[in-house]
Amino acid sequence: MAYKASDLSVLAYANNFTLWHYTTTDDTAGIETAGYFDSAVDMLRLNDLFIVNIDTDGTPATKFYIVTGNDGSSVTVAVYS
């Protein structure tokens, strides 16, 4: 599948930081594919955090991700640890 803007929502915003929630039927490999969040490049900023509900139609899991890069045309995320 692919990123769906309707499944991304803001949980909190303060001091140029946003905490996001995203839910998807995609698995972890899909979420971590380069370019997955590129369509949201105008909204996502460096160090924003995501709570992501993954594989909601299979083996559901929840992971935290951080935006590690945004060059204006592509977004990079990584598992937050």
C-alpha cells in the first residue's frame, strides 16, 4: 500500500514540535521504505514524532518513529529508541 494523508493526525503541537498519530494496514517494512512519507513533506519537520499503528488488518503493532530528515522534497524517518 502507500501513505494515506487521511490516516495522519496531530495529537499535540507546541514550540515547533508535532506529535503525530498514523494508522495503516501496511507492515513495518512498508513504513520504513524510503519515500513513504514524502507526500507529507510540507507538514513534517525534523524531530517530529509519530505513534504508528502498523498492520492493523494483520498482526497489529505500535511503534514510535522520528523524522530524521526533510529536504523539502523527501522525508526520512527512523524507529525512535
